[in-house]
Amino acid sequence: MISREDRQLTSGKLSFTIIFMIVVRAPMRIGFVGGGTDLPDFYHRYPGQVISATIDKFVHVVINRTPLVDKISARYSIAETVDSPNELQHTRIKAALLDLGIDKGLEIASFATLPVKTGLGSSSSFSVALMKALNAYLGKKLDKYEAAEAAARLEIQLVGEPIGKQDQYAASFGGLNMFKFNKDDSVEVKPILLDYRKRLDLENHILLFFTGITRAASSVLTEQKSNIDKKFQTLKEMADSIPEFSAMLLEGDFRSLGEMLHDGWLKKKTLASNVSNQTIDKLYDAGMRSGAWGGKVTGAGGGGCVMFISPVEKKAAVRDAVARAAKEHDLKEFKEIPIHFVQSGAEILYNGDQLPTTLA
């Protein structure tokens, strides 16, 4: 599927094949509380705060040298082969290549565990993996902060997306974290160190459903951004709720977590007219009536995934009720997504550009 340049190296009686390919993986995330306070228009006036956790759903980016082909190829939902990055349709790949001065002899492919536009931060996971891979191709190793900032700069400044910075940091750092976004654009990362049993228990209280409704986050965030002045107090309350949510996590008080999640969702729905819709409300109400303590739509809203925190003994009832509501609304792509938390952030799985010193 991906062309490769193999070089045979012989040392004594051993023959080695070196593949000039780089593979990077970045996790997706679920956000709990504080979403929307990571927008620059808010945190430049008041510190934004969010809590999110990375899950076992990933975006992979593979880049491969093609020294005998002076073109740029991109493989994602479609395939593009062009003479110059300027001709690419993929906005993030195009902007990254132009910014880094890479104009030929490269093939880029991406693969994801889940469909795009699910509200699980896959676009920013892609951007983190892309920037980490392209910099490795240029011989530069990005640390977690550098990878997050490079991806945020790519999406917000170069591409012009009206988004915040939480997803890039979540994908780069991995794990369960509290992120604080300061007025000077610095970001503080504070891991929330749950013991293994509490982490498993939290997983066991979560239900995540893909609604089958997809949307670009920018379509929701554009209106939300324009409403920041009017909704400033609501956003401030959302940001200020983070320490309490963190304390409830550490205590393992899942009922209180669910109730805070519900309160946060009600606040978030007021931030823009398209955060929710009639179909999403029906799915959410079905889950709540069946015993869930609370929930929310992940990501910016408008579609994607609905998440609940529920008593374990009520999970089957919540699952059945939400599935019935999805069927009533003819959501053919609806499905439950089982999740587990992961601690690792974006990482280079393979770098064939780095030859062993004994062979170089």
C-alpha cells in the first residue's frame, strides 16, 4: 500500500534491510469538564482549565521517503499525488509541509481506529502525530510540549481553525490530566494520578456511544467563539469547577462525577445554538431516564459521541434505552464504543531514518 525504499547493507555474513519510513501513533481522548475554556479568546482574559483522558483509540501517521519520485503523495480518505504541497487538498498536510519547507520526495498516509469527526479529538491527534513525524524526518525530536505547541500552531495559526489547545496537549502527553491555559499562552499540565483499581472502576462506570452524526468542530466553535463575551460567566464557572472534579476523581466518587458532568453539559449547551440538537437530546434523555448519573456529548458538540457515567448495575438499562432511541431516529451508524484509558501520548513507533551506529 505504501511504497518503500529498501537499502541492503551487508556486514560480514549478515544482511540488513533498512526501510526509510517513520510511523507515529497518537491517542484520541475523552474530555470530562471545562471544554471551551481552552479557546484563546477566553483564556487570554481568565485561565482556562479542562480535564481529559486518553483512550485506546489511535491515529497513525506514516511517512516514507520517495527519492526517485519528485512528488508529494497523501493517503487518507482519498489519495492525492501532486507536484507541489500547494496543490494538496488536505489543509493540515499542506500547511505543515509548506511551513517546514518540504516540497518533494515524500509520501504521507494516515489511519485511524475510528471515523473522523467523532468528537474524540482525532483531528488534533492527527496533527500531533504529523508534526512529530515530519520533524523526525527532518532530524528533530520534539518533546511533549513542543509536539503539542507545533500541532496547535498548525491548526490554529496556519490553518485558521477556531479551536482551542486541549486536544493537542491531550494527544501529546497521554493519560488523565488537568490542563491549565494561561493568559501568556503557556500551558500547565498536571497529571491526575489515580491508582490502578480506581482507574479500572472509572472505566467500568463509563458508557460511550457514537451517534453516527458527524460534524466539523469548527462549525460549532465558530459560534461559540463569537459568544464568549455573552457567555463569559458561564465559561468562568466551567473553568472553576475543575479542582472539585479532580478531587472527586481521586476520591472515586463516581456519582458526584456524573452529576458534575451533567451540570457541565447543561452549561455547555448554552454556549452556542448548535452544541446540541433534538436527536442528541433524545439520546441523552434516554440514558438519563434509565439511571445514568450524568453525561455529555464529547468534543465541541453537534454530533459525535455521547458519554455517560452510570451505576454499574444500570449500564444495561442505559445501553438498551439509548440504542432504542437511536433506532427510533434511524441512526444507522450508531454503535457503542468500548474504551480503556491509556497512559502513553504520541510516540514514534518506528523510525527507519535512524540507522544503527554500527551500520551507518
